[in-house]
Amino acid sequence: SKGVETQLVLRKKPQKVVDATAHALHREFRVLKALELHNSASDPSKAIPVPKVYTYCKDTSILGSEFYIMEFVAGRIFSDPSMPGMTKTERSAAYQDILRVLSNLHSVNHHTINLATFGKEGRYVERNIQRLMAVSAKQSKTVPFPEIDDIAKQLSKTAPFCPNHISLLHGDFKVDNVVFSVSEPKVIAILDWELSTIGDPLCDLANLSIMYYLPRDTGVGIAGLVGIDLISKGILSQQELLQSYVERNAVVTLLQLKDWFGFYLAFLFFKYCVIVQGVAQRAKAGVASSAVANKVANLLP
């Protein structure tokens, strides 16, 4: 209405991409629209907080690449999972709310919100290991990394026997993709859905848990919790995080996590190794020449 300003965000795909399937904004727009539908028909306690999306444009003649318009959500984003500025009590509540939202996401019936064809059901980890192996094989022609192949072969032997749960997957669920209220430790939005698909929910949980294995300063804009006194900060330990998730999830059991969580962590680290190898390949070819890209490339042994 007249006199009322609305802040919007334009999400635009880069004009030049190495992989045509990267930056899948059309999928991000689709899942955000679907979650709006879910939220409108669900109990508020089961809602998935997401920005409202307005329109998607695939006409590249307008801005040079496809884009969509979404709501701007005013809040706090923490690139540091120790959440500076929060009190001990607030951090504990913040992590519990993260797990509440994640569990709610994994309980969404994707068949009822126009996402029945959003991805293949079953064998998610197994299929992705094969896909990542193929990607790494191409990258290895210019950036050899024989250890990746060894890890992939070991994971491939075990993957057919993993729990293989099926749910809507965020695909990159971590603290810095969550927006908190400016006044309380409450999740008000989840961002960056371009990797969302139908997959194994334990991959989202493992992705969130990677922070427990990363140093405070990686040098590439990603912070971890290694060396942090979790108890004094009010941050859940990994065991407490897993326990809290299981208490909210009707399908996953603590016994399954005890037996299989190491496998899911290994799969996620394997995935990130392939990503780092790709950055190193592009840096070597001069395609990714930023200082951060070079730092990421140097992470390879």
C-alpha cells in the first residue's frame, strides 16, 4: 500500500557457470513455493520457516541469467557456530530450535506439496557416491587426488546397507544457512535451498555436525567448533545434538545413529573433498582466481 516499503531480495544465477546443473535456482524456487503450501496447511508448530517467494524468471535476456524475487528476512545469521553475542542459555535454545526445524523438515510429506517428482526416492547416498566418483575422475586428470578414489571405494561397499531413509532434504543444512530472530533464539528462516532434493535425512544431520570437526578458523570463511568449551558456551555436544534430533524424529533411532553416523560423516567429508578438488582444478585453469579459491585449493594434501 502507499507509504509502505517492502524489502525484497533478487536471487540471480551467475552468468557463467562451470557446471550447467549448478546454482539450480528453479529448484530452490520450487521447494520454497512448496513449503509455503505446507505451512499454510500445517499446525504452526510444524511449519518450516522460509522466505516468501514471489516470481521466477527464466528469460535470460532481462538480467543475463535466470532469477527470482523473494522476501527479505531481517534477522541474525551466524557464520560462526559459537554464535557470538548470545548468552549460554540463548545458544542452548538456539540449537534446540535448529533441531526442531530440521526434524519438522524431515517429516514433511513431499507428495502432498507438489514435490513427488522432486527427486528419486531411495539409494540417495549410493547414487551420489557414484556421481561424485565420476566427477572426481574428470577432475583428477588435472588435479590428481588418489586418496579420494580409495575413500569412494570403501564407501561404495557400505552404502547399499545404510538406513536409507527418505525425506525432503535441504542439501546444505548448517548454522550459517539459518536466520535467527533479532530478539530471541528462534529460527525465522532457512536459506540456500538450491541443493534441496528427496534424499536421506541423515545427510542433513551429518552436514550440520561437520562443525564439530572443523577448526575455529579454516581461512576460507568457514568456522568450526574445535577447541571451543561447548559446556561453558551452552552449545550441544555432538552426542546431545543427535539425541535431541532423535527425540523429535519418529523414524530415526539412536541405535541407527550409533551404528551409522560415522558412515554419513565420512560420506559428507568425501563430498567436500570432491568439491575442494573441483575448486583446485578451476584455480589451476585460471577460472577461479580469487584469493579464497586459492586458499580452498590449498586444502588438498
